[in-house]
Amino acid sequence: MPTHNSNPSEKNSSVPSNLPKTKDWSKVYIGLGGNIGDVVAAMVEALGSLATNKQIRVVGRSSLYATPPWGDLDQDEFINACALLETTLEASELLIALKVQEKSLKRERTRRWGPRTIDLDILIFEKVEILTPTLEIPHPRITERGFVLMPLNDLNSKIILKDKSISYWLSKTDVTGIRKLEDQSGWISG
Ligand code: A4P
Ligand code: MG
């Protein structure tokens, strides 16, 4: 009987040892938000398109939340959620993939923290820490934003940031006005 082994990195005398090692899948939490148009449809489309990339899997979604605007108060309420991805891309490559989605969903950059059809942020990428002019990981404002902490807490309340858990940061954050959307149907099945 021939031996079948789907993982070339496992020991198997029939596989040459000089094959390149299969790249590991990194766990990544992303934030999704928007306040123009059908935001839930845009989020479903963004995740669906990302999942067509062979190097990205969408493995978890938080609930959807309606959230008061943060930072720039002169705009409509947002809808926010988080998703857990697995990817073999580097963080900078994933950022490009997210920006492609934002662009195809007609995201226009008006003013910082201003209204948008969709915003896709890399929140946490394994234990990676990056600080460049175009990419900061972990995302710099997670621990002070209820609209990020509430959905992130759905996915994993035990993640540690700045030596404390997500559930700790959530307990210290003002979440006034944030509420779970009653209708989650299009999102869960999307
Ligand atoms: N960038 C750096 N690090 C990252 C990262 N980890 N993930 C750079 C994604 N992008 C990252 O972003 C500006 C630049 O950030 C990008 O070009 C990228 O290279 P942007 O999306 O063009 O602009 P922005 O989103 O207006 O600015 P910023 O500072 O990213 O804002 P945030 O932090 O995304 O906040 N209120 C509610 N309720 N819900 C929201 O979703 N969102 C914002 C935007 C403000 N208020 C909100 C919400
Ligand atoms: Mg952003």
C-alpha cells in the first residue's frame, strides 16, 4: 500500500527533505466598519472576496454591532464587526488585499475618521509587532474603542494586549450606545 501524506512538512521517507517548507497559517483578527450604504452587504462581500484568495481563510465572525461614531462625531452611526482570518500572507501583503477590497467597495477617503462604505483594519496578526508609516500592528487604538473591543471580545476575550486581556480593556471602556444588531441573519449565513 502506498502511504499518503497531505502535509509535506511531516516526516515521510518518500518525500525529499529539500522541498520548501509549507508556509504556516497565521491567525489574524480584522476589524470591519462602515456607515454609508448597505454596510452589512459590503462586509459580506469583502469577506467573501477575501475567501476566494487561496492564501486566506475566513474562520470566524463576531456579531454585528451598531456603534456611535468615534473620533469624528459629525456623522451617522456605524456598523462594526470583527473577523478571524487565517492566512499565509505577510501582514503587508494582507494590508494590500484589504485595500483592494475597500477600493472595489467604493471606499473614498474624505477626511480622517470620516464616513465610509467600508473600512478594513488589521487589528492583531499573531504576535507580530510592526510600526511603519503605512502599517501599525497591533492596531494602535484597539484598547480604547468599544466598537472594536465588543466584537473582538465575541471572537476571543483572552487575547492579551498591553499586558491585559480584551475582556479587561472592554470592562474599562465606555460602550454607551453600542448595541448588538437584532437582525444578524444576512451576516451569519453570508
Ligand atoms: N494603517 C496603519 N496600520 C493599519 C492597520 N493595522 N490596518 C494605515 C489597516 N490600515 C492601517 O487608514 C489610513 C492608513 O492607515 C492606511 O492607508 C493604512 O496604510 P484609512 O483607512 O485610509 O483612514 P482612516 O480609517 O480614516 O484612518 P485611521 O487612522 O485608520 O482610522 P481608524 O482607526 O480606522 O478609525 N467610529 C465607529 N463607531 N466605528 C468605526 O468603525 N472608524 C473610524 C476610523 C473612526 N470612527 C469610527 C470608526
Ligand atoms: Mg482604517
